[in-house]
Amino acid sequence: RLTNRGHSSGARLPGLAASFREAHFPNGEATAAAALRRLAYQELIENQAVIRDRRLRHREKAGPALALKGTGELVRKWRERLGFNLTGDQSGAVETIGVELADTRPMGRLLMGEVGSGKTVVALQAMLTAVESGAQATMMVPTEVLAGQHQKTLAGLLEGTGVEVALLTGSTPASERAALLAALAGGDLNILIGTHALLEDPVNFQRLGLAVIDEEHRFGVRQRAGLDAKAPPGHAAHLLHMSATPIPRTLALTAYGDLDVTTLRELPAGRAPATTEVVSEAGRGEAFERLRAELDRGRQAFVVCPLVEESPLVEGRSAAAEAERLAANELSGYEVGLLHGQMKPAQKEIAMNAFADGRIDVLVATTVIEVGIDVPNATVMVIEGADRFGLSQLHQLRGRIGRGE
């Protein structure tokens, strides 16, 4: 409790009036520091109260969620087919999320974990719980490349369970889209993975129970709310947000009550931490020597560039020109592929499949690969012009390697 006179009973901080006086007309460094700390403390408490109140009002206005209480049989069979055990953190997250899904109070939880910590597996079990309960689940991701990767990954993990995982993006053909939307509205489709296309009006779920938002920092508040609105009339969806790189706003929400947070700190067995080094222009030759050494061991590599095409206005290496140059010079004799955001979806898929199948040794790309690309055989990455990227992007790019043994 903060008071205007004397000290607050819990934090032993000076009163409000005294703090204002001391902040403007300090008597000394120690007393000024205590006054500023007291003012900051009050601001944090006020923010927490406002966000907490907003959260409670949102949940009351949104209505109850569907209580997702599965029999556990589908989840049990799926876990038996996994071929690996969950980490302790994953097991704890699964248990916590399971309790919240069984309640009619809408879940609002952030699943936060290092790249490669196994967030997708936790989310998939939550989605299976929804399916077991006669509801539907969806996962919204920021890019078509990532959506396609997730759809393949989940379909592979669910093979033999009878649960269908469909994909909806802006590039989905009209005939395929019509059939997919009809199955979704009729309740015949269990799990739908998609991009922002999920938010469009024609997309209607028969009984949406759980919405997973991957790379949640890439979406705005209204986009998240748009997905929540796909729940049955008078109901809200359980929301599971996932991110490896929370932005400051996300941190504020988790710290002050708008979202509950679960953190995955353990890496699954076989995942080695990646070593990051800064190399000057003079060290480029040595860097590519190390890259070639990995290729000669049968591994694969990424080369990431800040630009798609060369520009007279912006300094930096372009992916298109660098792919051509590397194939003729440092990487002569190796298969070099190209991937960037301006390519057509079919071209992207061809390039990604060739890299995943090992037909391409080195993939030269832009940050289109920063999320969702899972090629365990890729063990080294060269990032050109690293100062052109944000910390979040570098963090995500690093997560593309070290995904295998």
C-alpha cells in the first residue's frame, strides 16, 4: 500500500509528496535515488492495475470458452508414436495448459522458449485435446513459408492418428479453398494452419475451441482479436501465444497480468547450442573455408543477405547477386540455391524442398528463412551485413541451425 505521507508499509519507500519534492530539489544522491525509485514503483503498480482490469473486463465481455476436456485416448496414442520423451519443462507446460483448457475461463497464455525448445509439440498436444473434446483448433503464423513448414511437421507428427491438418494461405487455389472452408464450417476439418488468411470473413469454424498464435510478436492486437472472434457465438477461444523473442510490449503483458506465461528452458536431447562469432571483412575468406569444411562433411549451410536485389540507394549484399557470385567463386562445385520473399510461392516451395532433401548444399536467402525452417543437416550460417538486422531477427536466424545431432 502506497501512502502520501511517511513510508509505504511493504516497499519501505518515501511518500508521494516527499518523493516529488526530492526528485526536483534533491538533498543528496541517496535520497534522490530513493525518490525516483518510489515514483517508478508507483507507475509500475498503476500499469499493472490498469492491464489487470482490462484483462478481466475483456474476459467478461468475451464470454466463456468451451471447456476442452478430452478422454486422453487420442493424446495417449499420439504420445506413444512420438518416438521421444518430452522434457521436464514441456511436461509441465502440457499439464498447466491442460488444466486451463478444461475450464470455461478463456486461457490467455504465452508459451515462451528458446528457438528449438519444443514449443510446437506442446501446442500440438493442446490442439489434440481440443479435437478430443469435439472442438476445432487453429494455428496462425506470419508467413506462407512457415505455414507450409508447420503443416508438414504437424501432419508428420499426427500420421496414423486420423487427425487431418489442412493449410490455408493467400496462395491456396480457389477450388481447394472452397472445399477446405466447407469442411471447416461443417466440422469435418480438425486442425487448420494458416497465415493472416484465417482472419478473412469467409473463414468460419463450426466449433473453434483453441487458437494458437505462433511468432506472436509478428501480429498486432487487432489481428489476435480477429482470430478470437472466430469462436462460436457468445464464446471466446482459448488463446495460446508462442514466441522465442518477446518484444517489450509482450514482456509488459506477461509481467503485469494480461497474459500468463510458461517458459521452456530445457532443450530437447540432441540439440547443441549454436556458437555465434563476429567476422570482419578481412576474415571472410576464413569464414567460407569453415563453411566449405562443413559441406565436405556432408552438412549444409545458409548464407543470409539483407537485400533481395542490389540497390543504388541501399548498401548491402543482395541474395540474388550473392547466390550467383558464390556459385562462381567461393562455392564453386557446390549446389547453391536461392530463396527470398519476392519469389512466387511455388518457386519458394521448390527451393525449400530441394534444400530439405539435400539436393542443395547452400541456401542463399533473405530473412524469409528466419522462422519455421527446420533442416537438421544445416550446421553453419553466414550472415552478411549483420548490423543491418535487428536483435530479434539475428536470434531467430541463429535458431535455423543446431536443430539436429
